[in-house]
Amino acid sequence: MEREGREGRVSWWLRRRARNAVTRAEQEARAREDLLLAAAAAGFPLALAAHPEGYGCSCERIGCPTPARHPLSFAWRTQASSDPDTVLGWARSRPEANFVTATGIVHDVLDVPYEPGLAALERLESEGVETGPVAVLGEERLLFFTTTRTPDDEDEWWPCELDCHPETMDEHPGLRWHCRGSYVLVPPARLPGVHRPEVAWVRAPERPLPDPLSLLEALTDACAAYAGSDAAQDHPDFHGSAAWPAR
């Protein structure tokens, strides 16, 4: 009888643990959906992206240079949507997928290394400057969401590469300006090698989008100061080896 009682308690514990595991999975799925719907409500055009598989990427590309950081479809620009039903359908049909938001339509993104980004964020807020939504990408980058500077005239728009890789990189080291033709990950994206979301909001997506020029001085000053530090010497973003985005 004692053994039967012990086995009964073990079985009850296992069943309870299984129920709790399902509940945690459901909670995580709901939290993921809420974050994606918050970005959609802010007007960000979202598209499905690859997700991590161990230290690699879920895509079929051998040696993917930006694992789990790129859209699933080559048609991501036209597919990107802020419609909540569309986003929710994607999220539920692809429970492991990351999401990106297309820049240069509703918003641009000023993308800077983590350390100077934090310094710039502190400076901006101490000066009373509205920073708008800000996301952190692991401990690699800070993403400042702003209004778009892409011209309304379709004949005058420029591709992201002109802003991401200009001749002035020596003047503005480490800064990437994502505009038309680019994208960034949105929370709660996961990066290779980790099981928890590594892309998270530092400042909420519903905050008003600032003009990028109101942030640019603080960001470039912080990047320039960091570029001269010892910590920057081994940072790939200051030696031209970082690829973003890969299309």
C-alpha cells in the first residue's frame, strides 16, 4: 500500500508538471502575440523572419551570414503588414518564427552599438529629448525608431545601403540608418544559441516617433567617443565586417 501510495503521488506530480508546462507554453505564446500586436498597433509593417536552430538558422542557406535575422520570403517588402488579424495568423501558424519590420515606410531605425546606444539614451533623456520606441538586440545593438526621412516622391527614394555604408562611416562609426529597403528585428525575437527572447523593448513601441535628426547628434557623438575606446577595437561594427541586413 505504501508503494502504491508513493507511485500515486509520483503520477500526480508528473501530471501536474505536464499541466504547468502547457500553461507556461500558452503564457509564452500569448506574451509573444501581445508584443507583436503592440508593434502592429503602432503601425509597424511586420513580416515573418527566420528563427534560430541551435547556433544556426532555420533557413536553407548554408552558412547563413545573418542567422535568424532575415525575412523568410524574398517578397517581404510587399507582404509586410500591420493588420492585426494578419499578424496574429502568422504568429500562430509559425510559433517559432521571428518577425522583422520594414523600415522607410512608416518609420526609420537608427541602429547603434549597445554601449554607445545606452550612453546616448541616457544623455537624450537627461536633456528631455523624446526618444520614442527603443529596442535592444542582445547586448549588441540598440535600435531607435523614428519617423521616416524617405521622400514621398517614389522617384527620389534612396536604398538603405547609402545610409548604412556611406563614405562618412569614419565620421559616424558604428551607426546604421535603416530606411527604404531595409528591416530590423522586432521583439520578442530570439537569436542563435539562446532560448529566451534577446530582442526586447527598452522604450515601448506605442511612444510617439521622433524626428531622427533630434537624436542624431547624441548618437553620433556617443559612437565617435566609443570608437576611440579600447572596447571598440575588437568590435566588428567598427572594422567594416558586420553584415546588416543580408538580402
